[in-house]
Amino acid sequence: MTDFDYLAQLPGEEREQDWIRMRLGTLSVREGIVLAAAAQADPPENAAQAINQLQILDEYRILLDAGSYEMLGRRHLVNDTAMPVDALPFINLDEVGRQYENAHPGLFIGSYYVQYPETPPEPVYRPGMALPADDGWSVKVKLASPTVPEGVWLRLPGPFEDGYEDTMEEVLALRELRIKRWDECALVDAQCALPEAGDLMVQYGDAVSDLLYDGVELGFVLAQKGQGSPHFMERYAAALALEGCHDLRLALDVSQNLNCYDWMQRADLEASGMALLMDKGVSEELIRASGIDLAGYRAHLLEQEGYTPTADGWGYIRRNANEFHCQFSTPAQPQEEPGMAMQ
């Protein structure tokens, strides 16, 4: 892995340098390969430019086993065309690789070809702005192996590569660790973008493959946002809080059972209160003349109906009668009443 510490020493504000230093602290294998190519192609001159490079690493593509023009040409023909393999010995693979580079500019980094984004991404940060969030991930894990005891970081979810069932992040981490299976490595550290997921080190121990699977699943949940459901994150956070969630597996199950909760956001309380009174036959004129606190009245009714205010003030939530299905977590067992021991 290339040493990128110099990026945190580029001219800039102290807060920018601190941000870069923290971001580099969990740089994954894939991100390190991409950053090596990006920094060579367009060396950042200040901290702001380095921050922008670190924010667009997902825009690059890595081609495996393509560390030379000949290898790149072979990979392109095998993966992207109908050229039969038995014809490859008769083809100028070096020239095919150069043609691919002309069509898809990039840079060779070790045994990989890092392909630049087709359209240069717009800068997301400028000096004086609030520092950007390090988002786009669900779980980060640091893994160590007997041959790489210092460990490497893996960021999930990652992009998939043609012909591989695992994400590119996982493929590259396995290669860097020089192992073939996750049970050959140890979990050194773990972070989750969802605070309600709790302590992943305690929950998963040596079950690295289980953590990676669940991390990818959570990534899909956070990316899809309930397939575009309005206020998904507010509703999801409210449901997690209602369940007292401190476990990643339970958090995944809650995401699959959002039909088990009823919500009302605080912004809708006044209109809902007005509608309820009018349904009871109270005229709009009387409602407005009375000076009633419609939002307070509706909130009072919601609490009588079993709703709980959300901690962030977004609205109210309650658990409904729909059955909660557990796919990831173990259902809580009902406690045995005193004196009901098995005969």
C-alpha cells in the first residue's frame, strides 16, 4: 500500500488536514489502489484538492490482472468480446491493450489497470465550506492474516466486477491478505455507519464472512432507502430506537419489517388535527376562531393511541399488529413465568 501521509501535510486549514488524516486511517485496499492512480494522474496541490480526490474514489474502475498492455488487451478480449480463446496467440495483445487505453484512459498500478471516470466529477468541496461526510459505506472492517499481521481495511459495500461473486473490495482485500477464505484471517477492528448497529467486534468475533455478508446487506438497505420511500431514514431510525436496537442483525430485520410500524411526522400534526375535528363535525370557522393548538391536540391523541415521540423530534411512531419476521436475528424468547418450570 502506498504511503499517502503526505496528503495530510499539503497546504490548507488544520481542520482539512485532520479530515484527510482521519480518512486515510481507514483507507481500504481498493481505495488505496485508486488513490495511487488518481494522485499520479493529477497530483493534488493543496488539502482541498486532496479531499476532493478522496471523495470520488468510487467513480474509478479497477480491472484485475491487467498490469500491462498485453494483459489489458487479453483481459478486454476475454471479458468484453466474443473473441475465442484459441485465437489469442495470433493477436497483437499489446496493441489491443493500447487501443483499450485510448478508448478508456487509465493508469497501470501493479497488476491492475485503474480506469478513470468517463466524465471528471465536479468538486464536492471548496475551502470555507463544511467538510464533506465520509459516506457511501455501511461497514468498514480491518482484517489481518498470518502473512499480513498489520492488517488492511475493507470498505463495504463495494462495486462488483464482471465474473466475481464478491465485491471488488472483497476480492482485492483477499489478494492483499494473501488468503483465499475469510476464515483464514482475524477481525481487528470494525465500524458501522449505523450507530444502532452496536459493537460489531462483540457480535461477530471471528465470524468475518457473516459480518461481510451483513455489511453488504446493510449497504443495499441504506442505498435503496426503502426503494425511494419518503423520509425513509427518519422512519428507519425511529423504528430502531423503538426496538432499542444495538445489533446489526436486528437492524437488518427492522429494515425488512417497516410495515410493522405506524408513523406520523410532526410537520403533519396540524393538518391531521384539523381533519379529525372536521370529521367530527366541527366547522373550519369554529376551529380557527377557537385558537386551538391543532398540533398539540393531535399529538395528545397520538400518545393515547400508543404512539411514542421520536428522539430527534421528527414525529411519532408505534408498533402495529403486523407480524415481525426474523431473517437475520434470533427472535426474542418469551420469558418463563415463575413457577412454570418444565415437568
